[in-house]
Amino acid sequence: MNKKVVNLFLIFIISLFLISTAYASDASQVDDSQSNNEYEVTSDLSNENIQSMFDNANDGDTFKFTSEEYNNISLVVDKKLNIISEQKSVVNVYDQVTEKAKSLGISKTFGFYFTSNSAGSILSGITIKAQNSDNAIIVDGTTDVTVKNNVITGGINSVLVKNSQKINLSNNKISQASENGVQLQNVKESEISKNTIWRNGRSGIETFNLYNCSILRNEIHHNGFNGISMYGISSGNSIKHNTIHNNTNGIFVNAESTNDVMIANTLSHNRRDPNCELGPDESGNGLLFGDQFRSKGKTKLLVKDNALVHNEQFQAKNNPANEVFSLDQNWFDSTDNEDTFVCPMLFAKILKLDAITIQNGIGIQLQDENGNPITDAPAFDLGDVEVNGNKYTARMDEDGIARIQSEDIEPNTEQNVKITVGDRIQNVIERTVSSGSEKYVKPSQASENQNSQGEGSSSQHSQEQNTNGDDVGGSGNGHGNVVNGTSSSSHISNGENSGKYGTNSSDVISSDSSDSGNNAMSRGDVNAGSSSEGSGEGSKSYEVVPETPISKEVDNTSGVVILSILALLGCIIYGYRRKNKFE
């Protein structure tokens, strides 16, 4: 009898386990379906209605803005949401602090505010206008938020990211802030990439305490102060392939910098401003170090393989209060050591140019002092290039080669190449080099032949259009006729002296008596205890648009499973009892 009771008890435990497993599986499927709902947001909904939809949504839900324009919008994102528009909807930001914001202790006016609970959220495809508000977007104390493919205008700082990490700000157009287009405060492991940032009152991007971030392939131009301003601490950051032009200064570093790199940026046509807050003599520079700049030893800032050209004052300048600082190799306004327009407080090495043979034309290659090619190069316009007396325009590509390709250049012939370099002081490089083995054919004529070429051919190389479309051309100059060819291994020797460390002082040295720049950090997001009234939204209510599941409907099969288990257990018990009956 005891053995029978024990066996029945074990059967009972097993049945409970199987039933609970079935319920858990089904519950998991239900939870997954609830986290993937899609809601339509139309302009007849009030801001309060939309906020209520946000607050009652599940993590991972999607909100699609489908109307042309929305007014008086100020939304707090307090969970993981996908906020998108496929219609390029225009959102006009509300100029008052909403009740929802007040309940969270927020005193700023904004279009979208991502809280610490919003990790994983996405904001995409929306035009956000914040002309009378503090910010268009605030990302505060969170992680993994993506802001992409938006048009963002207005605000004191259009986009403010603070106390956050792993933020992605990409492919946005940001303009018309009264201060900074993008302000980053205490930000880690984030990427600011492929944005166009222009016509802001102060800097395009301003940083304060930035760690292990990437500022990559942005075009930053025509801002009232600097293209990029760096304050506080800057550590482990990568600033690469940015085109920064027509600002007061290109990049202003007034921070303690460790393990930062600035590589392959183009800093050009930055202008002098007699009203610059740093003083008129601290304007018009490609790269400027402030009096709080500190960087030494093995962890010092690396400034390498950049193009600093056509800036109105110095291509690079150090504050006289600082120690002399050594830049690495860069391309300057001139190839002449004495006329590079680098201030006496900096040492610099100069990259050089040489003419090489490419597949169907002449290449102008960027090289270091030992003649080694620079393969991760800045994109910039060269001066006039003459080939056998004919003038051509050329643009340096990111592979370090400017291509001169024309039907007028005969293949396999010696060509006299003359390169004029420099803006205020011109230097001329002359070379004789053989043209490529194939005659250049315009892309429109070559397309059919290109499509018919096999990939396995060892004697022919398919032509590829330059893919620098991620960047907007710097200095207002478009890309020339660029078709990537294959570089020959035969290089022409360069008889010029290569750039060495030296003072490289300019012949237009100006006075260095200027403001220190300590007070240059603009106003950040400090809660000022706004005394604004409530949201001021209308009392008219609208029916919330019902949810539309975007995932496939989950089949509820748990009942079938449980019945099957019970039937199986019944058979086992019945067989067990029958066995005991015959024993």
C-alpha cells in the first residue's frame, strides 16, 4: 500500500510540473505579443491624449505619426518605445512645461524627453521644430537610445544628451539653435555620426566630460562659434572623417585630453570674427587649443592625417599660456615648412603629395615623410593640377588618392604633372609620370561594358563610383569626376625635403592677448524651477486609436496540451490499478 501511494504521489508531481510548463510557455508567448503593438498617432489627438498612450503602452510598442503636422507637442518617453514617421511629420514643440514633466521634476520645455526608463527607444523620421522651447530633444540618464533620420530645428540646444551612454545620434539635420546644435554632458560610449549640423548660434557640437565616444562623418558648418567645442574631460574619443568649415574655429579643445584621436578630418575656411567671445585673435583657426587644454605623455591627444586648409588665420594654434605641443603628420595649407601657418607654440610634421600611375589616368597621392601612402585620408579639394598644360580639378579621396581622369590623357605615355598647392603662399610640385595602361572612358559610356565584365578577370578592374555620399561636401565644393582605379606599385621619387618637426611659424602672426575661454561653456540643462503654468492644452477629448498588433497572433494551445497530459496520466493510473488487480 505504501508503494502504491508513493507512485501515485510521483505521478501527481510530474503532472503538476508538465502543466506549469505549458502555462509558462503560453504566458511567455502572450507577453511577447503584448510588447509588439503598433499605434497610429493622428493630429486630432491632443498632447495629453498622446502622452496617455505612451504611458499605457508596453515596452517595445511602436507609435507611428501619420499626419502632416502636430502642434503643442511635449512628450515624455518613460519606457522603451519606437516613435517613427514615414510621412516626415512636422511636430511643433509646446512652449510650456506640461503637468507630466512637472510630476517628474523637469523644468525645461522640450519636444521629446527620454528618461532613465526609456532604454532601447528609437526616434526616427520626424521634423521637430522647437523655436520657442529650450530643447527639441533631451536624452537624460539612459542607455541605447537611437535618434536618427530627423530634421531638428530651434531650441537653446536643439539636442541635449546628458548622463547617458550608448546613444546613437545619426543622419539628422540639426540647425537654428540659439546656442548649440548638439550638447553632450557626461556621455559615454556613444556615436554622433553622419549628421549635418549648421547655422547654430554657438557650436555645432559642444561636449563636457566625454568618454569613449565616436564623432564620425558629420558635416558641421556656418555655426556662430566653433564647429566642435570640447570642455572638461575628454578621454578615449575618436573624431574622424568630419568636414568642418565656415565656423569661427573648426575644433576648439579646452579640455583635459587623454587617449583621444583626431584623424582624417577636413578643417577648412573657418573665418575670423572680430566679435568672437574668445577675442578676435582666437578666431579663424582650423584647430585651436584653449588655456585649459592639457595632454601629455603616452596618452596625449593624437592629431594625425587631417587636412587643415584655407582657414583665415592659423591652420592650427595653441594658447600662449600652454606648453608647446607636438602635432603628428597633417596636410596644411602649404607644403613649405616655413609657410604652413602653424603657430610657434606647435610643432608639426607635413604630409606631401606625389604623382603616381593609376589604371586609367594620373593619381595624386597623399604620403608621409618617408613616401608611404596615407590610406585613411581626409577628403579635400586640391589646387589646380596641370597635366601636359591642361588644367584639371582634383579632390583627395579617403583612400589618399586624387584621380585625374580624362579622355584627353593618352594611356602609357609620359605626362608632365604640375600641382599648385597653397592659398596665401603657393608652392608648385612638378613631376613626370606615365599615365595608366587603359584609356579613360566616361562612366555613362562604360556602364554597359562594366556590367559585362567578369569578377575573375586579373587584367581588368571594375570601376566603382566613390561612396563618400555619407558626407556632404566640405566648403561647398562638390566631388569631381571620380572613378576608382587601381593604383600602380611604381611611385615617382620625391626630391623635396619632407616635413620635419619645427616651429613652422606664420608670416602673419597676430597678437595672442585674448580671453582665456574659461567661460565659453554654454548653458546646460540645469533645472531652474520654472514657474510656468500647466500644459495649457485644450479640454476636448478624443478616442484613443485602438492598437493594431504587428506580430502574428499567438495560437493558444495550452488547453490542448493540458488535456493531453491529463489523458496520458489517466491511462497510466488506470493501467497501474489494473496491474494491482491482477497481481
